[in-house]
Amino acid sequence: MRGRYTSLQLFCIIVLLWAGWMFLGRTDLLAQSVPDHSKATATTEKSPLTTIPFERGIFAFVPVVKVKINDQESCFLAVDSGAYGVQITPELAYKLKLPVKPREGGSAVLNGLGDKQTILISQEAYINSIKIRDIELTNIKASISALPLNTSEIDGLLGSELFENFVVQLNYDKYEILLFEPKQFSYRGNGITLPITFASTTPIITAKIDGLDAQFNLDTGSSRRLTLFKPFINRFDLRKRYPKRIEVDSGQAIGGPTRAELTRANLLKLGNIEIHRPLIELTLQKGGFATSFSVDGNIGAGLLQRFNTTFDYKRQQLILEKNSHFNDPFIFVYYGMAVFPKTGLVTEIEELGLFYRAGIRKGDKIVAIDGFAFDKMKIEDYARRLDKKLGDQIRMTVQRGDQQREVVITVEEAL
């Protein structure tokens, strides 16, 4: 789990309205180099051992599954190709009364996208079994580690322990995971097969971004799309190449808070698949994994969800099949405003954001959105009110001092 944030369409409580990702169903912003297989599903010689539904809505595009540990009550683990083994939170270990002991071999270092380069894992616990539908993993040594603040909905990470024992297919069309027996797995579908290498247990793929060869982590536990790391950015002077950028708060990650500049590349190539005009992040981190020279960046679930994605570690290959999300355009709408919950007090406002341009300022109070009282809204209501198509309007009742006025914002793309 290199870095985490929930979809920017699902606003966190304090940094509500900071930025919004929108997928609006247009197709004019994307092109492709091979015939459209958006309706395809992977065809294999053998049936899967089991099919597991995603727990949708918990953690953006990241697949989360319900499991039972030691036959106790259900908990939720994120399926994370960027995580070693199995990791669980101290709270879950305590809740399940697992026997926790100092980590064999001493403390380990966990690198993340935050500036803090090291998070020590000093404890571990033995788990007798993890049951996932019809599958059972047994005799597991789990690391005990705290997760970033915005991952409180999950109890841990199901990492290489799963990927090394099964062929794992993530079907983002049906929001389900299919597990296959590696020895019997044989693929015969319409997707492309790409070789993968490994850094420890994290898979790495070779790709091209605007003609530049790059090595990217494949990280299903990150909801980001494509994040480029500092050495790669500096080596090719990418800030000069991409002059139009917007600095955004990328949320909490392992190692602390993260910030990046969002920009738009021209062409990303994964094998012979071309993805045109993708949104990418240029990291602003000064420490942590984002300053690593070992790889050039990180591909997360925000990009992988455009494919039905199969990880076959035994054969060191990744299989990508375009799915119904492939032609979703990359659109970024930047609202640029932080609002305190319930009170509606505007605590931060960005000059590049739509709300600043509409005349809203720090210290104003948001009274209503589209006629609905702000103090009555839940967090999902905020996101729904701002989930608009380009050209739609948002009507806000804004109070400054003892005066109220209505502000009309037309939704426009920022990049």
C-alpha cells in the first residue's frame, strides 16, 4: 500500500469540497490502438476456485473483501498488490485477542508516499486461518501496523499472501475478484499479456509516458491513477514539459500527508494499449517512497479499474482486458474549498478553484447547496450534490456577515 486516498469525489469530513474527480461517460477524450474489447471478460481453461464480491463504496476503487479471521466475526481487508504478506491493525489484533509478539528478526521498515521514510513494524501475530468465501489461508504470520487516517473503514491489507498463492483477477466491471489455481490457469481471451518483474513482493511493469520509458509499481491498494516520482520528474524536467498544473492535497498515506501537482499527459502506453490525455500526478514529496530511484512511479487502482486485470505471479505476467470503464474520460473539476462540517464555515479557499472564482471567500458560511440545508447533510450528500456534469450548475446560498446571497457556479474542467 504505497499511498492512499479515497476518491476525491468522496470528500473527507474536514477537507470537504477540496477537489472532485468526475467520470462523465464522454468518449471524445480517449483513443485506443486495438479493437474495443470493453465488453470482454477473461476466458480461461479452468473455472475459478471462488468468486468474491468487492465491498463497494468503502474505499474508492480499491477492492475490499469481507473475511473471517480464526472463525470470528467478519472484518474487511483491502486487496493490495503493494503490500507484503498480510497486515492488520493493532485494533483488529486486540479485538480478535490475537497473541501478539515482537517481530521475528527485529523491526521492519515500511515505506510509503508520505515524507516520513520509515514506519517501523515491530510486532506480528500468528493467524490460524483467513476465510474468504470458499478459500482458506492458513498458518499466517501477519504484521501489525497502523494504517493512514483515511483508511479507518478497513482492518488491514491482504497482500502478497493472496497474490503468491492464486492467480488473482480483479473484475472491475462486476466488482468481483476471481481466484484461480495457478498450475491449472490458462488464459485465452482478448486482452494483452505484459511481463512483470518484482521489487520484493511488489509487481513492476514497463510502460511509456509521452515516449519516455518508465518502470511503475502496480498497486491495487492505492486509489490513485498514475503518480510520477521525484527522480523521474527531475531527470526529464517534467514540470517544464507540463506547464499547466494544479497543486492538490492527495490525502493521507503511509508516512503522512501527501501533496502533488495534477497535470495532463498526452499518451500513456501499456503494451500496445494507448490511453490518451490521462491525468497524472507529479509528486511534491521530499521524502518517502516517492523520492525512490528504484522505480519511476506508481499505477494505482484508479487507472487499473479501466481494465479487468489478472495478476499471474507464477508466470510473471499481467493480463489487461479493456472493460466498460476504459472509455471514461479523465476529467478534473477543481472546487478548491475547505468547509467545516455542520457549521458550513469556509476555512480555506484556493484562487484556482471554481468557488473562489464565483466570489466565495474564507470566512463565508455555506448555508445551502441546491436548496438543501448544509447543516443537515451527511458526507455522502455533499459528494452527491457536487457530482455534476460539465456545464451543470451548482446553486449555493452563502452568508457573509449578516447578508445572504445566492451564488451560481457552472461546472468547468480545470485541466
